[in-house]
Amino acid sequence: MSDLGVYAGLFAIAFVAATVLPMQSEAALAGLLLSNSYSPAALIAVASIGNVLGSVVNWLLGRGIDRFRDRKWFPASRAQLDRAASWYHRYGRWTLLLSWAPIIGDPLTVVAGALREPLLSFVVLVAIAKITRYLAVFAVITGF
């Protein structure tokens, strides 16, 4: 596989992993790091950009969530949405530093969009979280 294909594949995996669809980008990154065939800095950059952009998709979904919240097929009840909003208001935008975490990270990014978190602060905080997570994967894999 060409280098471009590897990087594009990692980008795609990281992008999808940041959306509400289940996927793990850490395993793909770890495998590529273990291969010693690619630049670690480039791998971390590509995974980080893909993952942050995937979170922006969640933010955009959150921005449009109000128009669907009363539909029968909507996956969250009004009480669940109100609870998430209350939690976000209580702890603020700094909760986005947990956007890397399994289970809670993706919903946090949707809630941030629904509650109209400005895109710039959203991207900065999510990028800090996602890059730090990938640097931690790098440190574990390489023993650095």
C-alpha cells in the first residue's frame, strides 16, 4: 500500500472514530507506529486532524439537534438532553478536555454544539484533548 493510502486510511479511521459511530483509532495508530515504517509525527498529525474534524461533525450535529428532539425515532429523551445540558453548564467548556474519553467523549462534542459552544474554543479544547491522547499512545508504544 502506498504511503498516501496508509495516511488516508488512518485519517478515515480517526475521523469515523470521533463521530458517534463505534471505531477505535488508537489501535490503527499503534499498529502503524509499531511498524516503524512511517514518521511518528506525521501519523500523530494525521490521526489528530482526522479525529478533530470528526468531532466537528458531532458539533454540527449538535447545532441542529433541536429540530429533531421531539421525533419518535430520536435516540435521547428530553430528560437525557436536559441532564446533559445541565452537566455541561455546570462544568463548562473545559469538559471538552474529556472529548478523548470512551463513551462520554463523543456525546460531549454533540452537547457542545447543541449548547452553541463557539467553534473556535471547541476546536482548541478538542484538539488539545485528541493530540494529548495520541501522544500518550505514542509514549506507550515507544516507551518514550
